[in-house]
Amino acid sequence: MTIANQVIIEAIDGHSKTLKPLLNTLVEVALLEKGCQKYELYQLDEDREVFFIVEIWKSAKRYKDHLENETYKALEEEMKELIEIQVTNPLKLTQCLTKLGLKEEKIKETK
């Protein structure tokens, strides 16, 4: 079963510039892990202290392996002092419509 999460992270005021490179490293590390299908980092445009991560893992086992990864744990420990709030929201895919996922007939219908 695929695991998908949205993680909302709010940096302590004034610490987003220190936190951002650590989050970028987290993305790079996660993308190299077995079973990681997507790991994207976003920063809110209106409030630069707020970050979002969208992560998709092939299975619950691969997600668990990620959380137990020593590099992940070390980054998590380092970031702990910079984070005001962190919330993980499990996601359930209800529909996926991407241009690549549409059949040729559907693409022609929209033109």
C-alpha cells in the first residue's frame, strides 16, 4: 500500500534561512532511499517561515525504513531546535489526473 503525507513545518521566527538547507538535504537523502516515489519541498510565498513537504512511499515498510534511517534521524535532531510546529497529515489519493496519465483519446477531447 502506498503511503502519502503532507508535512507542514513552521520555523521559529527568523530561522527559516537556517532550516531551509537542512530540509533540502532531507529531500536529497529521501529521494535516494529505496521506495521513495516523490519527496518535494515547498516554501509558502506569503510566510517564508512555513514549509510543506509532499512525500509518497511505495509501501508502509519503505516509509518506516525512511523514518529509521540514521541520516534522517540526524537531520531531524538538528532541525528540532529550528522548528516551532510540525504536523504530518496522511493523504489518501482519490483521483490522479496528469497529462501523462490520460489516454490519447482524452487528450484529443480537450483540444
